[in-house]
Amino acid sequence: MLFRSWERAPAGTGVGPAHWPDVARVADHVGVEHLLVTRHALVRQVLTDPTTFRPDNALDAVTPMPVAALRVLAAHRFRLPPTLANNGGATHPEIRALVAEALHPTRVAAQRDWLATLVRQRVAGLTAALDTGAPVDLHAGLAADLPLLVLARLVDLPDAPVAAVKEFARAALELFWAPLDVDRQQVLAAEVGRFHRLLREFATTGDGLVASLRAAGHPPDVVVGALFFLLVAGQETTSQFLTLLLHRLTGEPTVLAGLREGSVDVADVVEEGLRLEPPIVTWRRVAAVDTTLGGTGVPAGTSVVLWLARAGRDPEVVQSPDEFRPGQRGSRRHLAFGAGAHRCVGDQLARMEAATLVREAVPLLSGVRVVRPPHYPDNLTFRMPDAFVVRR
């Protein structure tokens, strides 16, 4: 269940979808027990209490690395020191502040017109293809690379091949958050290690955010770690969300009609999409001390899995938790971006990109049928949709 948590109830709990437990003990594929937290208030409590529940395990591999894979990573001098998501120490505020400055809402807003023009051009090409009766892949044609192209402009990334960055990001998400066999771990370790080497080279010479981190006195490993996380959280999760939202909207004709007529607000559609179709479905913390959560004892060292996707459907928070109703009560209280000191620093960037895409793609989505819905591989935290094919 842990690796497809967007689909069904916790195995062995004996409850239906309408009766989720606040917390449940669930074992993973290697027998490690986790405390799964489903209630919105409890998920938020954990996220906003970094003293009791630390972020140290946020980037730990859920499938223990075998010696062979560790050797591959070591050969590439791969390290992930505490920087952003896994940093509960004193350096986190400064690193976060530098990233936040690079992704400042004013700088994000300045990219909107450029992005809208690019999306409009792509929508025109996809529409022309659909008009001939051909199928089109909306993931590849619209969602996959747009966030990376915007991020590159904001943080002065070099002109690295888009395909290489995307392959690295998806390999990292699989290596650290998927149930894997030994052979697959070695393949992924080699791919992630090779790209990590490129990041080390860029960390010593790059401009923009990289230069700011260096100027603040952060060592190369920390600069590389920040880049590593940013290239995943800053673009891959957003491209996943864009595909998830496009897919959802093809099944919401009333919402599409409202968008065309102007009676439904684009921003409300984005928030409802984040609530119902978040790309990050769970996140992890580790109990630093013996404590309790929702009446359940939590020994120090317990892995706590926060079910962000289920928290977004909490009937205590949302009026109609399973319905796509933009603007409904509680819609914006989702935890798709987390909460507290580690709340996603790129939330406004993701919102801008999603709103721009929806606004420009509404005519394209009207009157299409799904030929191939996205496939979602097993993963603890990320949905990772792939090809999404439609035709008239």
C-alpha cells in the first residue's frame, strides 16, 4: 500500500475509504514499520514541529542500498549532505533564504509572459496535430520540460540537455523512493552518480544561485546538494503536477466549460488540482524523542510517513473531499506544499506555471478523449506520470 498510496486504503486496517484511521502502523516491502499519518491536523502538527519530528530521513533510500550500488555512488563521489529537505540544522534558514530569493515571487511573475507565449505556441502545434486526427502526448508536448526551462532562467542553469536532466531527476526519484531489486539499483546509481559529477563541476563555476551559495561560504558538497534537490523539487514535481492536472481536467467537462466561460477561476482550479492530484503523495519525518501522535505512542527513531494526499481529502477540512469543485470551502488548505520551516519554497513558481498552462490549454482540452492515461510506477512519495495520449 505504501508505494501506491494514491489508490487504496492501508492494507490490513480493515476499513473502507470513508473510515481512514488517524494513524496506522504499516510495514514496507523490506519489513520496516512506519507510522502512517492520514488526518490533516496531525500531518500539519508533525510538519510544523521540527524539534519532535526531524527531517533527517527525508532523502533516505526506502530500499536499502546494497554494497554494489554504494560502490557505484562512491566512485562518483556522491554525497547528499543536509541542505534543504533533509536539513534540520542551523544552516537550513540561510540556504533556504538564498533559494527563496532566486525564486522570489517578483522574479517568478516576470517569467509569466514568456511562459505563456511558449505554451501558446505548443498548444497551437498540438491542436493542429489533433485536427488531422492524430493522437498527441500532452505529457511530452506540454508538461515534461516547461518547469525546467523556467527554472533554468531563474537560477541561471547552463544549457544542459533537457532530456539528460529529466532522466537524472526521474532516476533519483526511483533510486531513493521506489521498491527496487539489486540490479535496478546499480543501474540507477550509475545514472545518478554521473549527473552528480556534472553538478560538482557546475557548483565550482556557475552563476546565479550557485554563485550566491558559494559567496555565503557554503562548501561545494552543500552547493551540489542544494542543486540536486532543486533539480528534483524545483521542476520534476511540477511537471508531474501539470500532467496530473491536465489528465484530471479531461474528465471534468463542467470545470472546462466554466473556464471557457470565465465563471471558474484558474487559480481555484490549480488549488483544487493540488488538493486532489498532488505529485507528492507522502513525505517523511523521524521521531527525535518518545512522543504521542493522535493518541498513539511514537518511540524515538520511528519513521513517520505523512499522507499528504489523504490529508487533502479530510472531511474535517474540505466540504466535498472527493469532488473537483474549484473554490469550495477548504480547497486551499491542502498540504501539497507541506507546512512549517520546510514548506516548499517554490510554491508560487509551481502555481504560476500551472495557472499559465491551464489558461492557455483549455481550448486544447475541450473535446478530446483519452487514448492512454498516464502510468504511475510504484513509489513511496512521487506519482511520476509518463505519456498521456489524447485525440479528438
